[in-house]
Amino acid sequence: MHSEAVASRSADQKGARESRTGGPQLDAVSLAIVEQLQEDGRRPYAAIGKAVGLSEAAVRQRVQKLLDQGVMQIVAVTDPLTVGFRRQAMVGVNVEGDVESVADALAAMSECEYVVMTAGSFDLMVEIVCEDDDHLLDVINKRIRAVLGVRSTESFVYLKLKKQTYMWGTR
């Protein structure tokens, strides 16, 4: 993204974006930095600075602030199959009682990579990454179903991962 686009976005947004979640408000330059890092999480701060119109030091400070505020993370995303995890599943969970306490318990399990509270047929959707079918069975049957408040589960075993991307930008 070029600095002209940042300036244009800044004018359109009057310098800041209202947070829908009550979290930090990001100005156009911070949004542009996030987009740069979504394209390449290893992009040098100097290159980002050139793209968004800031010095390398200013980009470094903004990135650290975004990390400290929990706005973003910079991580290596792997293909689970290539690192020994041959079974993935999405598990729909119905809960009796407090959904948040069940979500917290599931989020604490290392196999649960994604936990979201939902509206609809399930109270929670949980993505699980396991070594094999035996591991998946153990996680669902002995750990998830054992959490106080879990009423029922429905498993959707992944046969093939066709797309996994984190490039939704900042819109």
C-alpha cells in the first residue's frame, strides 16, 4: 500500500476508525501497517515505513503498541499435516448453563485452536487439531464431553483443507 492510499484512507476515515468492540481505535496508518504485515509478517520495518510514510523507528513503536494492545499477533502459520497433525475437526458444542465458563475451559485445551461463541444450532464452535483419530476421540470423548456444562457435541471431521488464510485485511 502506498502513502497516497494511506492519506486517502485517512481523509475518508477522518483519522480514526471507531471500534465496534470497544477496543483500541486504529488510525489509517496503523491499519496500513497491519495490512503490510498480513501480506508478509517478516516484512522489514523500513519497507513498511516507506509504504506508509513513517520512519522505521515509528513503525517499530506502532507495531509494538499493536502487539501490546492485543490488536494483532505475528505468528508462523503451518499446515498441520506437515507438522504431524493428521486429524482436524470442527466440533459444535451445546451447553447447559454458563457458555463463557465452558468456552474458557475448552480454550485452555492445547488441541482447541479456535473457540467461538455462536448463535444458531450450537452454543460454541471449536476447531481441534490432533495427531490421529485416536487422539481426536480422546479429546472429544474424555476431555470436551467431561467439561461441566457440556450437554452435547457434534463433530465435523476435516477430509481436506482447501483454504486457510488470514488475509481479510482491515476493510
